[in-house]
Amino acid sequence: MRLSRFFIDTPLSLGLQQLPEASAHYISRVLRLNVGAAVQLFDGSGTEYRGELAEVGKKQVAVTLREQFAGLPESKLHIHLGQGLSRGERMDWAIQKATELGAAEITPIISERCEVRLKDERADKRLTHWRQIAISACEQCGRSVIPIIHPPTPLQEWIKLEAELKLVLHPVAEPLSAHKPPATLAFLIGPEGGLNDAEIGQAGSVGFQPARLGPRVLRTETAPAVALSLAQHLWGDFQPGA
């Protein structure tokens, strides 16, 4: 039977551990777990812990952690996804799938054709929401490290990052397999309306190479799932025996 697995946003250690109020509420009031229930916890450090609930109250939950072990290794391919900012569920889907597929960093990109404009308090709320999407995806898929979700960033700023291989999706280009295996990959994907020619040229001027995923044009929320799957298959931990 699979253990209930939770991310705890505080450093964990063996022994009796009081859980943060938010985690305590979810375990006791939402899932209604009882004393003695087996749980598996992780704190994002790469280490996992197993134990059982020692106390379950309305506002306080304690767990006795008895076993500590190394979590699922991260992919040898460090992927930083620059995902064009899109509306609601499309962006949630992209972040969820990128997390499941091993992206180490995700940055929502602000470009000319973005239909979403986030400022100040609203931007902070969306960033918190996206981080929770990533946390939930890690809980489900077994990752022990939470990917970094960066604040929305203008395209012209994000493309200055360093990576061994920098790719931007384009319908007329060589496939991913035409590139040499990198250790670090920056992948730029446009919003719902795509990147305009000037933006693609701007990315190209700082080392981004065009890449094609296949014969069909994919939606902005579909493209990262396909792109990261192919990248992990070619160079990461989707390879046979990896």
C-alpha cells in the first residue's frame, strides 16, 4: 500500500516533529488521518522521511519520524523552462507537467503577445499559487526537490541566462536530436499567440537556436510537456537504464 506523502515547508529530522499549521490542518481536517497512520514526508532537501502520526488535533499534528533515506535523484539534465505567460489553467497545466517531467527551474515569460498582465499583489498571489501547483506535482510524482518557480520575467531579461544549450521552439528548424547532449538546457516556449519574429530574432542574438518538436503546431500548454519529454529521453533520465 502506498504511503500518504506530504511536502513540509520546514526542515525535518528524525524523532518527534510538530508540523506547520497549514500541513496539520490538511492532514487532520481534510484527509482526516488518525494517530498511527503511516506517512512519508519530504522538505525539499532531497531527503525523505517515514514515520507515523503521533498526535492529531484540530490545529496541531505531530509525527514520529523513524526512517531517513535519499529521495528520488534529480535528472542529470538541468532544465530551465521559460514558459510564455498564459491564462489560468493553461499556465497551471504547463507548470504541473514541467514539474512532473523534471524541470529544475520554471520562469513565466512576459512577451508582446501575452494576454495576461500581472502586477504587485496579484503577481505575488499567482506566484504562490504556481509554487503550490509544483509542490502538489512533486507529492504525486515522487520528486524530492521542488523546482524553483521564478517571478514573471520580461523576455529580454530572461534570455540573458547562461546554459550549455538554449533552444526556442520554431516550426521550421532541426529536431532536438540534431543537437549535442547538454548538461544544462534553457527552453523557451511562447504564449498562446506565439513569439513574434522580432522576439525570436532577439533570442537568437544571444545564442538561442530554433528547435522543432514535430510536424504539428502545439498549444502553449502542450508544448512544454512534449519538449521536456523529448529532452529527457534524449539527454536526461528517460533514457533506458537511467
